[in-house]
Amino acid sequence: MQHDNRSPFRRATASALALALAFLAAACASRPLPSWRDGPARAAILDFVARTTDAASADFVPPAERIAVFDNDGTLWAEQPAYFQLFFAVDRVKQLAPQHPEWTTQEPFRSVLAGDLKQALAGGEKAVLALVAASHTGLTTDAFDAAVKEWFATARHPTTGRPFAAMVYEPMRELLAHLRAHGYQTWIVSGGGIDFMRPWTEAVYGIPPQQVIGSSLATRLEARDGVPVLVKTAELGAIDDKDGKPIHIHRHIGRRPIAAFGNSDGDLRMLQWTAAGAGPRLCALVHHTDAEREWAYDRASHVGRLAEALDEGAARGWLVVDMARDWARVFAPADGTAR
Amino acid sequence: MQHDNRSPFRRATASALALALAFLAAACASRPLPSWRDGPARAAILDFVARTTDAASADFVPPAERIAVFDNDGTLWAEQPAYFQLFFAVDRVKQLAPQHPEWTTQEPFRSVLAGDLKQALAGGEKAVLALVAASHTGLTTDAFDAAVKEWFATARHPTTGRPFAAMVYEPMRELLAHLRAHGYQTWIVSGGGIDFMRPWTEAVYGIPPQQVIGSSLATRLEARDGVPVLVKTAELGAIDDKDGKPIHIHRHIGRRPIAAFGNSDGDLRMLQWTAAGAGPRLCALVHHTDAEREWAYDRASHVGRLAEALDEGAARGWLVVDMARDWARVFAPADGTAR
């Protein structure tokens, strides 16, 4: 044992200080939703979770019915200046270009290869579908999974330069974990590609592939060298947006969610579907109000337009999360690790 | 405290007997898969589960990848003399008949209402689709759910007179529970209707709706009195049979199963898909060999035909569960309660 030769007074002060620091650390560590500022949004969420999980509460919900659904683009991670899946498509087109000499003269490929994304997208939905078809079809599901994983590990966001895993909203990641810690199942219900999300949602959000719902291309079963493979075709499977969201929630979950988070008019039907069930409900919109730390947009935006859902949310008392006001920090640590 | 006036010898004997009985009871209670007879099938299953869940084993599989899929008709419950969903359709047609006077002259309805199911089905697939359309479409998903629940609680199997919940194979129910107790997720992948199964799979099999995959009619989102509802249309959604099984496993689970149980050629693709993954695999066929306690059928059967899958299973060493040999009892208790 080492001899402590400090004065009794200094020893006592040091002990008291250590004790105070320990208390403070414990208090900070145990404050739920640490990236959320005190305010109406954080309070409403904590209150809802407490009410629905307290067996003594009139609003108690059995664990099996604790289903919470989340849009992805603009709700769990950013979506500006374009849906991130588009950057994956563009990078794949660049990668595949040597095998497609015709692309040097064909739009939207010509513009993509010239680095002019704006011009490439001038062709509207047709151009986007052409890029998706060229970059997403013909692969086996296993090969596509590997391609997404590789891209996700190396690609960088075009304006922030951060890995895409670091474009995830830390407050939302905390919310997902908080819900799961209280017996909730967390699901993604996104207009994005189901096969594009699944390779990384478990590591980044803690959401396993079977709890991811999204848009898809139809797949076809083939035997290659006697081994069955699923091949992604050019035929549209599901479009998981607007009416598609409740339809696919029914298809995949078969149970009405009691909590739903979205950020755009594409999420309105999902929020209405969630709200229409009996019992306690939490319907929420993430409102992009923070031009400094993220982006500020709603009614006039091309990506993530939020107008009808904002009006209906106001009329029906849905929770509106004001990013500038409610979030103490926006993004996950730059290394993108889940905590 | 009561005085024990028996002789010391009798007291000791009684104690020893009580102890022996307690040991025996504990041994019986803890023997896993109690309705399975000792033999190669039970041994192979227990060995697979032990190997894949022992962290020290070379065959260890992390919990997230422990996905086991099960066909339903003929694998988890009986399917003779016809898929049970057909009896639901028939009962609904009878119930709806007063609103459809035209059915008294229209096949297959005329024969159904006359109680002649055989004649009704003489029209083949077209007749079945007509019965499904008449009995399954136009309802909201909520109304359909309620109709199935009511039917399931009251209907009786046409030849055994038992509730349909008591037509479930007790050994398979034990297997589902054994797998879950070892960190497996159990899924149904059935040619039967997804909306027909979900109302009762949780109570009967312990499988929640989000882990049920099946065939479906497309649904349409409508507003009725300002409330969103999903309406079952006459348009086919998914056909979860043959190639459809791997396709929908990918759609719903997004991860390859490591264990698969089926009983017919409709399950062959699912078994091949499961077998084609790397690492330990358990592919199994339930073989209906017991004409006394259940039904005996395979190659020549109209319902649940098993020929190609049996041949391929033999060639590839898949487990074949021989119902007559391997199961000490076949059906769940007559009250249909999950134990």
C-alpha cells in the first residue's frame, strides 16, 4: 500500500472532488437521449416511451405491439444535395464505364462521366431510373451486397467529405437505441432501395436486415453452375413511398406501428396509418431547420419536400422535431462507429 | 409443525422414493423434443442446434444469423384432405351466400353450397381462385383478420372433427420452441395466405406476424370516412411457392437461412437456397409415412406431392423425418393450447 503524504484537508478535498466527478459522470451517462436538448420534443418522446412501457399505466402496450417505424432519407440520415443512393449509382456507373463505351455519348451517362451530376439529372425521373438500372441490375443479390458494402466503407459525401456513416443523425440513433432498450422493435420504412440499405443498417443503426423495408427491383431465381442465385432484374418490384409505405408495412410487419417518424410528404400515409390505430400513438416529423449544421428546407425543396404532412401534423398535434432547436448535436462521430 | 409418526424405515423409504420421482420428473421435463423418439432425426437436430450455438464449436453461428424457415401446410400442421385455407374459403362462401343469389347456379359456388367439395374442385385451379376471390377480396385487412380469427376459433377439421389448432404437429412445435430457446429466429415460408396465417401463428406456433411469409393478394390504400384502410383486391400479389420461396425469403429476411424444413416439391427451391450458403446447414423434409395417426403420401399425392425433393434430399444427405418412425406423438393436445 502506498503512503499518502498529503494533508488530511487536501485528502478530503480530493476525495470529495472525485466523488462529485463520479456523480456527475454517472448523471451524464444516464441522461437518456444525450444529444437531444431539453424541450418539448425530447420530453414528448421520453413521456411516450415511459407511458407505453409502464405496466401500471393506462397507456401500457405489450412488448409484441411495440413497433416503431422510421423513414430513412432525411429522417435517420441526411438526404442533401441528393439521396445518397444516387451517389452509389453514379460511382458504380463510373466503375462500369470501361465496359460501356456507348455511355460516352449517351445521356445521362455522358454527363455523369463528365462529373456534371446536375446535367445528368436534368432528364428527371427517366434519367434516375436509367442510372439505377445500369448500376443495380444484372447482379446477383450477393454481388450487389458486396458492392454496397465496399462503396459504403470508402465513399465520401460530396460536400462534407465525411463517410456516409457519419451523415447519420446521432439523436435519431440514440432514439432507436432508447426504444429498443424499452422493448420496441425498430423498423426502417424507406423509399430507398431495400438491398442498398441492408448491408449497413445493422452496424450503423442496430437494425437487422429483416427489419428493413424499402423499394426494390424484382429478383429472378437462376441456377449458375448448379448453384441457385437471385438476380436483380430491371423490373420494378416495390415502390416504398406514399401509399406504398402502409402497404409494405402490412406486407412485412402485419401489425400496425404505434410510433412513426418521417420527414417528408412521402411519409404522410405512413403517419396517417400509424395514427389511425387505437391506443397511444407517437407520430413525428423531423423538420430540417438548421442551415448551419445541416440543411434547412421544407415546402419548396425538391428532395424531401415537406408541406402537406407539416400542415396535417400541425392540425393533428403530431410532434415536430425542430433540428436547430431540439438537437444539441446533429451528426454521429466522424468515424461513423455506432456507440 | 405436524408430527410424522411413521417408522424411521418407512420415512427413509418415502424420502428416497420422493427423491427418485423428483429426479425422474426433472429428467423427463428436461429431455428436449419430448414428442420425438430417439433416433437419427432427433439426434441430427439436437446435434445441429448444439454445434451452431456452442461458442467453442467450429460450426458456431452468431445469433443474428440463426434463421430457421418452415413451410406450413404439411410441415407444421396437416394438409389433408385439402389445404385448410380452402375450408375457410368454403365456410366464408356459405356465410356470404345470402348476398349472392347468383351462386346457386354458378360453379364452383353451386357445388360448395350443395356440400359437394369434390365437385366444386373439379374446376381445378380456376375453381380454387374463384373461391379465394369470392371469400378473400373486398375486405379491409382488419376485417379479414377478424374473420380468420373467428373461423379459427370455431371451425372443425372435416374428418377428425378437431379444431384446426389441434391439427398442428406437436413435435414441430417443440422444435420451434427448442430453436428459439437457442437464439434462433423461426420463420414461416408458406404457399398459404400470409393474411390467413398471421391471425393465429403467434398463439399456436409462437411466431409473430412479422416472421410469417406467404402468398398474398395485392392491397390498395383507401380512405373510408377519412380513415385510411387497406383493402384486399383480387389482384395476385405474391405466390410463395417454388421459386417464390427464395425470392420472398430475400425480400422479407434479407439473409440466407441456415435451417429449412419442408415437406413437398414446392419447398425444394427453399431447401436448395438454404443449402447453397457457406457454413453449417440443416435441410430437412417431413415425410408423411403414418397412415394410422396422420396420412401417408408422397410421390402420387395431389396435395403436398413429394418426389423431386425426396430424390434430391437423398442424393444430398438432407434429413428426412419419418413421421411414423420419428414421432412419438403427432398432434398437439385436442384443446390446441400452446404449451
